[in-house]
Amino acid sequence: MKINETKVAEIVNSEKFKELVRKRWRFSITLTGIMLVIYFGFILVIAFNKELLAIKIGEYLTLGIPIGMSIILFAWILTGIYTRWANKTYDKSVRELRNQVLQK
């Protein structure tokens, strides 16, 4: 199933492709924004309220350690959410669009 240049141009210029790009961009920016808010929120707490993160929750553990670890875990979760969305929605739409153009 080789796609020649005219078919590629047809795909790229199609309204379905443009909508698909917009959906992916919107989803990616949303997840990126969420991660940036969480990360920079943590940095701002470090900068302006160190005492909060210094609260002891055990003999050797402060509140900052589990919060920092949670941020890393949250980044993994967001990556999983994106991967799941891409596999279920985006890739399926790309295949349908490609097959539609190839059948013409």
C-alpha cells in the first residue's frame, strides 16, 4: 500500500485531517498545561512556602518527598492517558482516513 505524493497532498489538505490535527493538538496542550501547573505549583511552593514541605510525617520523612514522588507518578499517569487516547482514538482515526483516501 504505497501512498504517492498526490494522495499525501489529498490527505494533508482534507478537512478530516485538519480536524484530527486540531484534536491531537488540543489534547496534547491540555495534558501539557496540567503538568506545567502541577510542576510549577510545586516549584512555587518550594520558593515561597518551604515550611509546608518541611513538615515531618515520619521520623525521617518530610511532606515534600511524597509530594515530589507524586508529581513524578502523575507525569507517568498523564503519559499513560495520552498513550491510551492515541491508541484508541487517534490511531483509529488516522487509519480510517488513510484507508478512505487509498480506496479512491
